[in-house]
Amino acid sequence: MNGNMTVKCEPISEEAELFNSLVAAGDDGQPLPQQDLRFLCLYRLKVTQETVELLEAQKIDVECLRKMRIEDVDVLFEGKPLGSKILFREAFLEWRDEIGLPCQSIKSIGDRKRYSEPSPASSSSFDLLGGTPLKQQLLTSPNWDECLPPAVQLFGERDANGQRDGAAPVSYRSFQWPMTPGTLKDVLSSSPIGQPILARGCLGSLSKSLQYQLAAIIIDYHMEFETKITTPQLENYAYCITTLFPHENAQTYHIPRGPNRRNPGGSLYSRFINQKISKKALAIGSTMATT
DNA sequence: TCTGGCTTTGTACGTGCGTC
DNA sequence: GACGCACGTACAAAGCCAGA
């Protein structure tokens, strides 16, 4: 997800010990908030003293860092050297992933909110179970395994409790790679967007909008691990989908190249291309904003 | 040279929002 | 409520480029 540039910020053992001893050094046995921030920044994120001072000047403590959005990083480093910003951003994103609070942009939260809170006009895909609102059914009977093919039930590698809180953003990095039908099931059940897809997929073919959302989730998952996508990977995703959802047609998601088709087709490849374009535009935008 | 992946470009469609 | 506009997304195709 962070491209090829990975900032390794795991403390070596001596530093980890120092970190632990310093954190435990408060007068009342509890670390002071400002100390927390300094220790986190210097020994965990390994950013510069100037960056720590920048954070302190903005009254940002550890709690703020836990809630910080990626847009806030841009604001924080406005007018500052780009290098410090890059180092902080990469270490910050990695830290947030590790503590289970992956950093999101306000925009992406807005997008997901739009998906998970459909307007009445667009609620057709959420009201497919005999007139009962699907969202309500999800709350009352979320036992996906009961309606999945037996072969898929065997794949349950992960206890999904704790990933179904609905509000917490999903870090796909914690899932198995490469994807299997079981992984796909876990990914979907851990996501408020994926749960309606699982529920609907049990009963029959997915609506157009749910198919698009399914493709979006899979591509998000893919792009957390790799920036490129290959034909075998696309075929694997289509296989996972059709294994998990027997009512689905693989051609909806992946159409291989052929004599009459120069490029792959289907919603997966399409979504991948559009996501790459979006990310590129976002990168160009943030670069221009810092210059 | 061929193949596969990526970029760019264009079209179509759906949705949200403001205006009348 | 109808309409127009802006925007996002899906999809297809041409062309470019790197590696085998």
C-alpha cells in the first residue's frame, strides 16, 4: 500500500528496552502524555526532533495521532521540507496499521459512508429479502457459514469476532495472501460493506451495485499487497468469487484477453485501473500541494 | 518479435445537488 | 417535481513499454 518505499521502524532490542523503561518512568507510574508522544515519535516512529516539536507545537498528543487523518499530515507539514513529511507519513501509516487503526482519508470515509448508508432512492440492493430491510436482517442473523457452500465453510481461517464491529476500518494486510475463497469470506464478513454482499450472495445472484462493491473490496485488498495485477491473479479472484457465490458468473468479474479483446475485461480489472488512476491523481495533487 | 501489463482516451450510465 | 450540471464509475480500445 505504501508503494515500494517502506520505512522499517521496528526498534532494535536495546532501544525497545529503553523505550519501555522510559515510558514507565512517570511520577505516578503512568507516563506523561507529552513524554508518550516524544517516546513514540523518537523510538517507535523514529522521526526527527524537529518533527516532534512540530507535533507538540500543534498540541498533538498520542491520542490525536491515533485519530489523525492523512489530510492532517499535509496540513501539519505545510511549508515544511518534503523529506520530513515523507518519513513521518510512512512511519505513521505503518504504526497505525500495526495498532489496528489504519489511517483513512476523510474522502474515503465519506465514500464508505455512502456505501454503507444508502439513500432511500438507492436502497434497492439493500432491500432484497422479501421486503425486510437487509440491514435489519444482518443485525439479527449474521451467521454466514450457515448459507455458504460446505467447501467454503471449511476455509474459516479466522474468528471474525472483533472484526465485525462495523465501525473500525478494515486493514486487509492482516488477511491471508494470496486470496482463497475462505479469505474472501473473512474479508467480506469483517467489512460493513461486505456483509450485505455475503448475505445476498447466499440467496442468489448479486445485484449490479453489490457486484461493483464486491470488486471494489477485492481490489482494495489486492492493492494493500501489490501495486500490479496479473491475469492469474484476476482469474484467482474470479475463482474465489464463483466458489463463494455459486450464483455468480465469473465473466462478470474477469474476462480474459482474447483474439477480439486486447485487454482483460470485467469489473475487477476495471476497478483496478480506476483505482490506480485515482491514486495517481491523489499523489500528484498532494505533491502539488506541498510545493 | 511476441506477449502481457499499463496508460491514456473516450463513451455511457447512475447519482447527488442546485435551480427553477 | 422536473431539469440540467458535475462527478464518479464501469467499460472498451488504441498505443506504449518492458521482459522473455
